[in-house]
Amino acid sequence: MPIYQLIDELIFPPRDHAEAGGLLAVGGDLSPRRLLLAYSMGIFPWFSEGDPILWWTPDPRCILRPSEFRINRSLAKELKRGRFRITFDQAFSDVMRACARTPRKEGPGTWITDAMLTAYVLLHSLGYAHSVECWFDGCLVGGVYGVSLGGCFFGESMFHQMPNASKAAFATLVTHLMELGYQLIDCQQPSRHLIAMGARQISRKEFFQLLEAAGVRPSTLPPKGAFPV
């Protein structure tokens, strides 16, 4: 399959035209309208500093249904212990910066560029991007951020500076999403920790079907997710 060059018009090529690794298109911009259109179509940007913007829709896709979330014994014990304070949308840009600085065992750790930070902070100000923060003794020690549309939360990245900190933030997020009736969490790519918590891989076609069932349809201005904090 060819890799498409985006033009100024807000349009993406057919999603099933992505190459085998999931790369669909190159170019365009990180404006809110293009980002929202991308997410509503199951497409996301992922590129390194100095590279052009790359747009992906992998097959298979890693997802988690909130109802299938599993908490292991150590995490349940940690949450019951209550030493972490969990907040929502209190330090969005700090969470993104910490994710960018954190070395990764699985996948690159430098893809959160300055341009990405600026774009997602703007999405956050518009009510589409959200963060969950994990605090210990007043210090930010873990967190997760992503984009909320309809009944789907598109997870982008998480970090931890203490054991179980990112897991505690993620577990709190999943509980919150279940209470709000969310049907789907997009994890994009699998990791050992995500699979252990109930995530699984599905085909791209099934992912698009789940997106539609969750009320997410292609639009440059989709309705904001019901994400009260």
C-alpha cells in the first residue's frame, strides 16, 4: 500500500489503506480539528523530533474494555493502602512532560515532541484531552493522559517514578470510566503490563466497529466525552 501525503484539506485516506505496520499517512498538522478527526477515525500521530508527522492505525489494535479490567493482588493492596493521592486534570502538561522524559522498556520514549506537547495542551484546554495524576507527599510520581471522545478513552502514554504509581493512576481512570459508562479504552500498542490488566489485541476492522458502537464517528468537531472530574 502507498503512504499518503496529506494536503491542507481536513481529510484522511481510507483507513484500510495503511501499510502492514499501521502507517497510513504523512504530513498535515496537529491542529485540534485534524487531531479530532484522526482520533474519531481511529488514527493517531506518532513521530520523533525532526521527522514529519506520521499518522498510524495499526492492525491488530490493543484495547481494553473497562469491564474486563483486572487488578492483581499487589495493586489492590497498594490502592487499599491509600498512600497515593489521585487527581484528574490538575497537572496535564506536567504529566505529558514526565511521559516524554521517562525511559521506555517497550517502544520509543522520545516521541512526545514540543509540537505534540503544544497540540495536546490545547486539546486539554478545549476539554478533549485529560490526565490522571498520582501524587506522593506532594510530588507527582505517576500519571496517564489521553483523549476522550464519546464512549472511548484513547490512552496516549503513562509514566511512573515509584512502583505502582502509573498503575494506580490507570486503575483509578478505568474505575472512573466505568462509572461514566465508557465502553472502550484504546491502548494502541500492547505491553506486558496492559495485557496483565486485561487488555487484548483485536483486528483493525473490529476496532472500528467498537468505536462506532461507543458513539465515535468521523468528525472534525466530535462531541466532547462526558468526563466530569
